[in-house]
Amino acid sequence: MQIRTLPDARAVALAAADAIAAVVRDKPGAMLALPTGKTPIATYAELQRRFGAGAVDLSRTTVWAVDEFAGPTRATPGTNSVFYRTHLGVPLRALHIPNPSAQDPDEHIAAFAAAIARSGGLDLCVLGIGTNGHIAFNEPPSGADAPARVVTLSPSSREAHAESFGGLERVPPRAMTLGVADLLAARRILVLATGAHKAAIVRRAIEDSPTADVPASWLQQHPDCAWLLDAAAATDLR
Ligand code: GLP
């Protein structure tokens, strides 16, 4: 894995936007997976700024979400559907997000993952990391072979979303996620982590042996995975 430590979150956002723009410049019809969460918001704002300046064009690029809550509607504040509408303000060829109100979420997310594979697979999968080591919504324990599925969210994941849903009791207990196996199938992976609250889990994901207890640690097995860290998130690295 390639580990790049940058001074601050702003520098991470610029470097992430550079990486995404480079993939799309090489292959305008690229397939990208892009995450939700607080971390990538500055990256998406930077992409929007570059689009406005005519410096990047994603109009032939297809974007796939990596996860979505199960149960609410596409209009429910806090869902990934609302997140992308709010934060990903660049014209795309297509944006695919699992339907949170799918009748059969297990079948729905399996079909969603199958559609990615059938369309040629992901050229770049951008990920964040949860404080418990989750990637997308692969909560611990998740093996490297974990498929797309419905998961029960951990207390820490639900707490992280309490504000956006307007209260902890409103955060759905379950979510749909691409599996660790689907994420590892991407041709390139870029992981973003910023802030001191990520330092301990970043160290475990990068330096400890891969384990289902830290799903992000499976990324060590990917042949082309890069981490972009700010100084605070890199503090514990030896
Ligand atoms: C979220 C998402 C993940 C994301 C992670 C980190 O709940 N399911 O895809 O990477 O948690 O979020 P944040 O960037 O807010 O720390």
C-alpha cells in the first residue's frame, strides 16, 4: 500500500480531487465508487470548484454509492441519497445509489453489486474508514470475502449519523453495503482519513495483520491501494 501523509484535511481533499480527476482524464467513461461521510465532503466541493472552472469533466463518468441505509425513503435527511444530492454537485453520466426503501434489501444490494461487475467493474473505489474500522458499511467482523449484504449497524456507526438523521432514535438499525469482496475487486482503491479520532484505527488498519475485526485491514491485500492521511490521522503510525 502507498501511504501519503499531508499536513491537513484541506491538502487531503486537494490530493483526492487530483487522483479522481486523473482517473477521469485517462478514462472519461470511468466507473467510480464514491463514499459518503464527513471526510469526502471537502473533496467533492473541490471537484465542484474545478468543474466550475472547466478543469474537470465527469459528464461521461458513472458513480456508484458504496452503501445506503435500509428502511427510509430516498428523501429522508441522513440517507446517502440525500447526501449525494447535497454534496456531489457535478454533472455525471449516472449516479447509482441503492434504494433505501427497496422491498427486499438483500436481493436489491446483491443485484446492485452484480450490476457493477456486469458493467465492467470499478476503475477507482474511494473509501473512508469508520472509527471501528468499517469500510462502506462492512462492520466488524467482516471477512475479505464478505459479499454485498444487509448489515446491522454498530452503535458507533449509528451515533456517527445521529445528527444527520435528527436524533439517534431516527437512525435506521440496518444498512445495505457493497461487500469487502466487491470493494477489493476495484482496480484501484483510495482511502481518505482525517482527524485525530481516526489515528488509532488507521494504525491498526495499516500496521496490524489483516483481520475481520478491522475490515479496512483487508485493503493491505489489494495490489493498488493508496491512503491519503492528514497529519492528525497519521499520528499513531510507526
Ligand atoms: C460512514 C459510511 C462510510 C464512511 C464512514 C466514515 O458511515 N458508511 O462509507 O467511509 O462512515 O465516515 P466519516 O467520513 O464521516 O468519518
